[in-house]
Amino acid sequence: MGFSFRRFLLILKHVGPLALMSAGVPAPLIPVIVSAISKAEDGHSTGAEKKTQVLNIVDAAVAGLNAMKPGTVVEGYHDVVKSGIDTTIAVVNLIQGQKTGRVKDEWR
């Protein structure tokens, strides 16, 4: 079975929030990250480029959240978000049937 963008989005919608939450991602960022992954996956970029796109969107969201209510997302969130993205992509790929031997940087 080849890659199906539609199936990827469906799995991401249902599993993404749980994977991100289990990775310790701050709750206000979870819907932002799921949406950003969907947007990034729609292109033909490399895995690293997609991850950078997601992180840029997350950084903008954090700036907005913290502008509205200072301290909503504290510094140091980047490592947790990166880990959450890796975990989410690995879980989605696993469910989608893409067999991989790695957990990190599993963006197709």
C-alpha cells in the first residue's frame, strides 16, 4: 500500500493529539501542531523541511498565545515539541502501514 494523503490526515486527526499529549506537548499547542503537520505534509518538501515548517508555525502560535496571556507557554517548549512531532509522525506511519526501523525523523 502506497502513501495516501487522505488516510494520513484521517489518522493524524485521530491519533495526533494523543501522541502529542503523551509526548508532553503543552495542551494549547496540540491543535496548532496537528494543523501545521497537515499543512506541511501537503507539499513536496523533505522531512527536515516539513519539520521546520511546523516549528515556524508553532513559534508564531506561541508568540501569539504568550502575547495574549504571558506565560501560557514557557520557554524550553521546543525540545518537547520536536519530540512530539517525531512521535506523532512515527505513530501515524506505523498505523498507516509504513514499516520503519527508526522513531526519530520518520517523516516520509
